[in-house]
Amino acid sequence: MLVVNTINELLEATSTFKGSIGFVPTMGALHEGHLSLIRKARKENDSVVVSIFVNPTQFLEGEDLDAYPRKEEADRKICELAGVDVLFMPTVDMMYEKDELTIIAPAIRGFILEGTKRAGHFDGVLQIVMKLLNLIAYNKPSHFRAYFGKKDAQQLALITQMVKNYFINVQIVPCDIVRDSDGLALSSRNVYLSKEERIKALSLSRSLKRATELVMQKEFNSLTIIVEMKKVLSEVDIEYVAFVNREFKQIEKVEFGNTIILVAARVGTTRLIDNLWI
């Protein structure tokens, strides 16, 4: 595995690739969820690039930028064992100028749910993802795929829209949520949870399981299901429970093949999200 820290090194490395490239952008502190993306990229492509970059523009004032978990040596080893060809680990100064163009998330889908709670977050996400996609596509691979987890469902939808709106030549590959043995969706922020908080955090996945049970019982009304989900979430600080379609428009009834149920909550000081695709 080649570890590169500069843009020129990255472009030189990818210029030697033949065939398809699979790309997995991350902020490090890699876990089994990230590994599932890397393994899928490895299986489906001739070459695999992983980036590790804690992107400052997607953190809002008062959020955990400085405290965000960083495990560079462990991450390198994980990538090497997973068969990554190139690991890109740039600095902030390398990725951003002091006065540069910015990208603004769409006025509706970018400012609901996560966008309401974290105004400006998606602007930073889209900005860095566009930069990274353009860098990997620079040498015009025969096929270029980028892998993103479904846990950040709204982010996935906005990145897919950005690729479409800006005619970026990449296939966005959505990947299923990976859960721990107790059902908790894997996240780098799970390390913040105490033992007691982790038990409470399991209510997020349990609430989605309850929604599944109700749908299987032919209850399709979103408001009815939300009421039942909130009962399961009684021990956490709920930010939202929402039913949307794949276009992130609110829906009143379950639409099979076109529904995402989303939940966000705080457990202690840790903010967690989870979702279910139906």
C-alpha cells in the first residue's frame, strides 16, 4: 500500500492505475462499517483509494472537531490489511485556500432534518466530497465508483444530487448500515458513550425494529408508527423521527421501495443517527 500526503503524489499514483477505481472517503477512526465499504470497493474494482481527512468545514461552532477520534497508525494498518492500493492523508492547508469558492447545499433538501440541526454542515460535506471526487477522477479512470454508507442517508442523497447536477463522472454506490452485535449502528462517535449511555443508545435501533414490526402488521401510517417509535425512545433526547421518500420529501404512508425512516437523538452529550430503508 502506498501512503501519500500531497495532491501531486496522489495524482502520480493514480496515473499508473489501469481499469476501474473504487474510492472510499473517510474521516478516519476506521471501524467495521468503513471496512465494509473498502471490501466492497476491493471486490468491484481494479484499484482502491481510501482518503482520511477530518474535514473542518463540516463541523459547526461548538462541535467536536478537536475531539474527533484520530487513530492514524491503526487506520493505516487496517487499510493495508484490507488491500487498499493508495491511502491519501492530506492536510487542511493542502485541501483549502483561505479565500475560495464554496458550495451551498440545496435550499430545501439541504436544510431539513440534519440541515435544520446543523445549518451549514452539508455545505462543508459537499465541498470536500467534490474536491476528492475531482482528484480521483483527474486521470480519467475507465470506471470510477465512490462508496458511501446508508447511515448518513441525507448526506448520501445530497452527494448523489451534486454528482448529477455538476455532471461528475462517478458512480455513487450506497452501502448498507453495519451494526454491532447488540444492534447499535457503527459510528466513530460511539467511543464517546459510557456503558450506561450505550444501553440507552440501543433504543434507536429498537425503535426502527418496532417500526418494522408495525409495517409487517400492515400499519403504514407514518404518524402512527412515529408515536410508537417515540415510546421506545423515551430514555433519549429525541431530535427528530421522520418518514421521507428517496427524494427526501416527507410522506404520510409507507411506500415500499421508496421509504426511509430516520431518527436522530442525543444520548448524554453524544449525537447519534440511524435509519431504516423500506
